[in-house]
Amino acid sequence: MAKSPSVIIVGAGMSGISAAKTLSDAGITDLTILEATGRIGGRMYKVPFAGLQVEKGANWVEGVGGKELNPMWKMAQELHLRNFESNYDNISANCYKENGGLYEEKVVNDALEIVAKVDKSGEKLSSSLPSSGFEDISLLTMQRLMKHVPTDPVSMVTDYYTYDYEFAEPPRVTSMQNTVPLSTFTNFGDKLHFVADQRGYESLVHHLAHQFLKSDKHGNFVDPRLILNQVVRRISYSASEVTVTTEDGKVYKADYVMVSVSIGVLQTNLIKFAPPLPDKKIIAMYQFDMSVYTKIFLKFNSTFWPTGDGTEFFLYASERRGYYPIWQHLETEFPGSHVLLVTVTDEESRRIEQQSDNDTKKEAMEVLRKMFGENIPNATDILVPKWWSDRFYKGSFSNWPIGVNRYEFDHMRAPIGRVYFTGEHTSEHYNGYVHGAYLAGIDSANIMIRCIKNGFCKFSIKAKNA
Ligand code: FAD
């Protein structure tokens, strides 16, 4: 019998583990998984904060209750992952003015309705454009066409809530055709479930890994095929093999390699490819966007914000778009925890990553004092994740920018000889999401399996104007 082919998988996040499991299920078991950090899970990452386990990366199962079953929702149910449906219905009653006081509910509702109406018209426009994407426009252009350009604090914060809170980049940057409508919500449903489980959202990755990697009786992985703390720095490839070199000088050889690192990492020189990847691929990779989404957690000794039904999410409408705009209290998920979560994105995220956590705490406290008065207590602790500066991520998730068409997207995910690519950014319909990472892992592994088992190794890229 012919020797079983060997495969190196770079990265043990959702997509790398999903690809490895798919290969293993197909009988390709000579695997080596090289992960840069000391853990598996990647951007699904629980961390201790204020006596809780909070998610500094992915938090929601997005896309629940629709015509198709989101595979992450299925898995979360199987694992009885503790979760809460996020109800945003009341945000119009919880929108604070820049200098304090709530906006009238009707004012915010009207603003939200305009954004929704413009978005709905965008759906029609989207479907009328050629599928090649050559006539795609940005969300901002779409808004301009419908004579709606948010400029005051309420219309800016509702616009931010609709787009930036989802894509972590402003409408000026985001592609209309690839986000309106969004496949995640169209196919899987529009509900969002917030994971608040001490095992973490990352337990989904562990669950998959346990199905093909050996572990001890405590559940720790002891499979020699999973090698942690291995930073891949070089991938050389030829017609007959691949050679992967790590930062500590170790050399691994195999028949194929599957690269699952983020598009943000691929845009840096952390991993050198030899020979260099083709120009078309490099340009496509550099054109896609790695956005930055920062979840700042604040701990207090007492709760001074409204609690109870319809209070979980609240908005701060500043004249400065995206300045500490979306707040969530965690009293529903963790009663008595006195923890707030505020989300910032893009330029604010980058700015905040470069200042001290103490400065960030001061800024957040100023905003809270505007909303809740001068006498509120100071935060006793703060957690500011730094996804953008982390060389193993370089951001939070991919966002489809204006200017990238299907042809370039296919180049971005296409294998080059024995080098295959996966990761959420390669997901055909769900880039940016956990389910995108999971499904991309399966898809990329199947492309490799077809090549190994059936000799069908050509990855077809649609013609430029198709
Ligand atoms: P990763 O998880 O990045 O896995 C790649 C792995 O490669 C990592 O473990 C990394 O350490 C490793 N690696 C990097 N460089 C090297 C190297 N040189 N050598 C070896 N290993 C390397 N999605 C949702 O569905 N819902 C959400 O609510 C949500 N919120 C998010 C919030 C934040 C703040 C972030 C950061 C992400 C969020 N996402 C969300 C997106 C989701 O987390 C990702 O799409 C998904 O986890 C990506 O999985 P991946 O396997 O493609 O990449």
C-alpha cells in the first residue's frame, strides 16, 4: 500500500483544527499541527477577569433561528454551552447624549429605521449588480445614493451599531455586495447568542480536537501530532515536498502544508514563503482587510447602571463617531459581577492599543460619568485586549473591503502547489466568523483530499468577468 501522505497544519484555531479533523476523518492521519502559542483556539479565547472567564475574542454564535442550522449552534447545543440570546430591541430607549441624559426613544428609533430602510434598498441594488463584483460599491456610496449620510451623534451611533459593530470597519471601507444582505443572517437566522460559559467558546475547538487527537484522563492533549509554541517562520515548497522551519530552528518536512494563520499575519513578514507566492496571490492577500474589534471589560465594586429587562445594551452618542459607543452590562449573564463591556473598533482600537490601560480607563470613566453622573465609583480593574499588535493575529477578523472582487478572493484562497490555505478569511460566504473558520477548514481540507485521493489538483478560479 502507498504511504499515507503527510500534512503539516500551521495554526490551531478553529479552521486549522477543523481542517485537521476533516483530513483525519478521510484517513489522512499523518498530521503535524504547529501552533505558535501555548494553546489551541486562536481567536476564540477565554481569559480570567474579575473572577469570571470572559471572552476576549469571539463571543457570539451569530446566525441562529434561520432556515439552515449554523454548525456552531449545533455544536454549542451538544456541549450545553451556557449562552444568552442578545436582545437589542430596547437600544432606542437606552441611547445617551454626549453630555448626559437619554435621547427620546422616538428620535433613536427613527434613526434606526432610516438605516434599516437604506440597508433594505441596498439589498435590491446589490442583487442587480454583476456577480463578478466589478461594479461593487461601498456601504457609504450606497448610503449616499439613498441620500442618507449620518452626520449627527444619533445617526452616527445608530449607523455604527448597524455596520461597524458587525464588520469593525466604517461603511466607507466595506463592500456592499458582499455584506448586504449578509449570508450569515440570511442563511442561519438573525439571532445572536452570547456565550458565557466557564469552559469558554474555545471549548468548541477542544471538542473537535478531542475527536481525533489523543488526550489524557484530565482532557489534556497528549498527542505528539499537536506541537505548541512552534512559530512557523519559513515555508519552502517544491513539486515533491514542503519544508517548514520554525523560529527555534526546527525543521519539519511533509508532502503538503495547510496554512491557517489570519490574513493579518499573512500581510506581515512573519512567514516567508520560498519561492515567494505568485504576485496575483500576494496582491489579493494584501487587498483584503483585517479589521480591529476591541472588547474592553471594566470591573466595579457596585452596579450604578440600570439593570433588568431591556437594559443590557446601551449607546453613547458622541460627536466623535465610534468613541466608546456600544456598551453592555453583564448582569444578565453574571449577576452581581458589576462588569461592563464596551466595544471600540478600527482607528479607536489602534489608538487605544497604543496608550496605557490606565489612560483607557480614564477615558472610559469620563464617558461613564457623562452618562451616569459624577458620583459613580471608579473601575477597579480593566481588560484591554491587544489583537492588532499581537504578531500572531494582527487584528480581529477579516472584513470584505470595496475593491476586492470574486476573482481576487479566489486567488487569495487558492492553493499554490503543495501549499494550501484556510482560515475564516477564505470562507466563501462567512468570512469573519467562527462558523466561517469552521466551514473553511472543511472546504480547504476537501480540496486537498480531492488532490491527494483523486489526483484532481486544479483549483478553478472564475474568469475575471464571469
Ligand atoms: P485563528 O483563530 O487566528 O487561528 C490561527 C492560529 O494560527 C492561531 O492559533 C495563531 O496563534 C496561529 N498562528 C499565527 N501565526 C502563526 C505562526 N507563524 N506559526 C504557527 N502558528 C501561528 N466570530 C463570531 O462568529 N462571533 C463573534 O462574536 C466574534 N467576535 C470576535 C471578536 C474578536 C475580538 C475577535 C478577535 C474575533 C471575533 N470573531 C467572532 C471572529 C472569530 O473569532 C474568527 O473568525 C475565528 O476564530 C478565526 O479562526 P481561524 O482558525 O481562521 O484563525
